Amino acid sequence: RGQAEVLVPMVQEVVAQAGCGFDAIDLVVATRGPGAFTGLRIGLSTAKSTALALDVPVAGVSTLEVLARQYLEGHSLKDRQKCAVIAETKREDFYFQIFDGQGVAVSQPCVATAAEIMEQIGTGPIVAVGDGIKRFSVLHVPENIVFHEISLPDPAVLARLGLEQYKAEGGGGRQHNIEPLYLRAPDVSQPKTLPRVLMNK
């Protein structure tokens, strides 16, 4: 709660700490999910409006991809080993995706139960990262999975991935649109009873 009120001042503080002005920014990069509907909407809206105000392009990167790259930039996978990102949904399931040793996705991002994750992983060697591994490891501790604690995206890794993506897409123009990666519909429930309406005759 209150993310919208604190996000812009945080951006201003980071720019000040970097010792530069907003005019030094050439590209705005943001994570695009998966995550909570409201948080993603606020974050991406802020990124797009900032890029529009500065007249610079904006790039969005999957949070799962950032977490996988964070591990791979500091570690080398063993033969046939892959990196799985298991992230919290704050429900009974998890956000999940598998990457190879170069950080290339070898599965689609999805929402999966612990049992479904185990089925996708199989018996091959896996390093698992993400803020969901603590809860997942209580449910399943197979011998082929090594858990490594990385839970928050590193802004430096995010920036590098965003720049790579921007260059790969041509690196030209002023792209101000990035689509969120929700993976699930927002939680919307109907009221159990309709409100009474009093009418004067």
C-alpha cells in the first residue's frame, strides 16, 4: 500500500545518489512481472510516464529472467544443469520458469503448484533461486535440486538486461509501451449480497 506515493521520490533519490541529473538518462528499464496486479500497474505506469517526460525509450524485463541472470553472472552451471526460478505468488502455487546456462528460457513462465514444478524439473540437475524456494523446499527436497538464496532483483542486472533487450529490438525510436506479465487475472470478487436501494414513492 502507498506504493504510488513513495515510488517517484525513490526514483528522485536514486538519481541524486548517482550524482547525475535526469537529463543523463538514456533509457528507462523496469521489471514487468510476474507479480501483484496493483504493484505492476503502478511500477510500469511510473516507468512509462518517466520515459515519456524525458523523451527516452523504456524497456521491460521479466523478473524471473532477472533473477536467473543474477545467479548466472556469479556462477557457472555444471554439465546439463539448469537454473529454475521459483517465485512467490502469496498463494499455494508459485511463479516458475527454467533457464539454461546462458540465461535463455527453456520453458514458458507459468503459475504452478509444487507438484507441477517437480514434474517439469524431472530428474535433471537444477539450481533453484527466487523468494519462493524457502516455502517450496519445505514441500519438496529432491536430491537433484540445489537451492541458492536470491530473492530480490538486482537493479544493475535489470539495467543490463533492459539495455540488451533494447539493442536486440533495434535500439531506435522512442518506445514508451511495455506490457505487464501477469500470468493470472487480478483478484476481483463480487459482493455476496447486493446493497439495498430505498426508493421514495
